[in-house]
Amino acid sequence: MSAYLVGPLAVAGISTVLAFFIALLDKFLNNYGELKVSINAGKKELTVKGGAPLLGTLAEAGIFVPSACGGRGSCGACKCKVKSDVGPHLPTEMPYMSPKEISENIRLSCQIKVRKDIEIELPEEFFSVRKYKTKVEKIRDLTYDIKEVLFALEDGEIEFEAGQYVQLVVPPYGEVVESVQRAYSMSSLPSDKRHVELLIRLVPGGIATTWVHKHLKEGDSVELVGAFGEFHIHDTPATMICVAGGSGMAPFKSMLYHMKETGAFPQKDIWYFFGARTTKDMFYLKEMGELQKEWPRFHFVPALSEPKPEENWTGDVGLITDVLDRYLKEKVDLSKGLEGYLCGSPGMINACINVMKKNNMAEDKIYFDKFA
């Protein structure tokens, strides 16, 4: 190994070990006792055990702040305004903060610990978010790496808007010693208040997706937390340009069937671009095809980027961004204006935003939930 690498690697290793021991010392040696959390100028006050991150502390008290990554500090979703002095912003928070948010002391609740009495502000809608006990009613393989999971609620009904998400509570299993939560968009209809359907793709090494694909069985009891999210259909006549891939199908399935069922937003035309590599990655083709036949204002454009000759694919071919660009230039009616709706990986979303902006779509008319 090069001598130039030994020093930095040694420093990195020592820093990691020191951080680990500091965390252990803080957890086991520092007793912060009972502390007060004042919310929204004292409208709600909690007495909590000190020392834990604010995100988990609030959840223990039944107040659930959205966290698409389950508290790992990689999504930036769990923001709240902190009115007390809890120290400067951490390096883990800075990538998710605008200058305005920094000046207003907006913080990631998963990254700050409750070590003294604290005063915070939260949106009122967070107080209606709750944890649901469910039973897994059905699991279906959609592709080799995507499962459709239907949860039946056992303790009440859920109110949500098409496009929102819930957090799946994953219990300890195998070498996973602590419960974690991960965010998944709901694919079910808002009118079915006793069920939640999720589309979950297997991510190699993913704690939640491995549990779902390798361990979860029909009949199992599972907890869900929600509903969360600002991703929803906007009440304008503008044409919806929807783009997704893989399990990004979920919110659009909910939106499309909700609009078809209720007749909502009757002035909107809808174009839905769905990208995959090969036919083994494609699903719901029959369902989307039937919806297109029954619903004249809905246009479904599936595309494969790497179709094999033996697949006899007759649909569009190319990267979904290229297909999107071609349709925006040649086939989509622009007279009503355009709105973009995206669900997928951060890379896919960023690429689609660039294509949409190049085709004169205003950036503030492009909506998405970007899950880490």
C-alpha cells in the first residue's frame, strides 16, 4: 500500500473508533434525567428521558415526524424549527439546509439530541399522524425483485391523499438488533381506508427490503406509521407528465385509479412514462393498458432501455429521459401548460427535471418525493 494512503486511512480509522466510543460513553455514562420538550409555544409539552435523538424521542411520545430514511440522516425529511440553543448545525445537516433554513435554525430532528429542555415548532398536521397495527393480507411477486404487499389495518382507518407515503416499521431480525423504519409510497386507493398497499423493491443489503423479501409472510403482524408527504395531484388544468421506474409506480397507481374512480381534476390530461431495462423489469402492463382504453385522457408510455431481441418488444425503446424528451417535442399537447410528477431514484429524478426544464416546464411545477 502506498505510504501516501497509510496516514489518511489511519486517521480515518482512529476517528471512527473515537466516534464509536464517544457515542457509547454518552449513552451509558451521561444521565440527562427527565427533560421538557415544549412544542408550538407550549401548546403541547412532553416530559421525556434525555439523551436520545429528538426524532426518536418524539416518536416515543406518539408524535411522528416524517423520515424517509428512518433516522439515518440521509433524506433530510425530518426538519423542525428549534427555538432553543442546541449548538451549531452539524456537517450531516448542512447538505439539506438552505441559507434561509440555517438562519431560522431549522434542524434535522434525527441529528440533534435532547440533552436539556428544548423548545421546537412542528406543523400541526404531524399531530394527526399515527402508528397502525396491521396484518399482512397478501404478498404477490410483480417482478423478480418487486413485491406487492397488502396490509389490512387492525385498529382503525387511515386517511391519506393519493401520492403520500407511510413508514414501514421493521423489527429486529438476524443480525439487525434494533427496529428501523423506512418510507414507501402507498399504491392503494384512498377510498380503501382499511388497507395499505406498498410496492417494495429488493435493494441488495437493504435492511427493510431484505426483511420484506426474505422474511415477511402473509399473516404476519406489522406496524405502519403515517401518512406523510406533500406529493399529490395539483388542482389545475395543466397536463400531468408523470415519470417513474420500478417501485416508483406506487404513487402513480394510487393517483391514477383515484382520479378514474372519483372523476377528480376532469380538465387534466395525463401522460405516464414508465421506464425499465427489459421485460422482466416491467409490470402492470395489462392494468395500465386497460386503464388507457377505458379513460381517453390517460396515455401510458412504457419504454425499455435494453430490450433483448427474443423479447419481441413493440413499445418505445431508449432511456426514459430520451423517450420523454421526444414525446414532449412531438406528441404532447402543450396548450394547457405542463406539470411534472416524478418518483424514482435521485439520479432519475434529476435527469427528468433537466429534460422537463429544457422543454419549457417551470421548475416550480415539477413535483416529487426523492427517497434516499
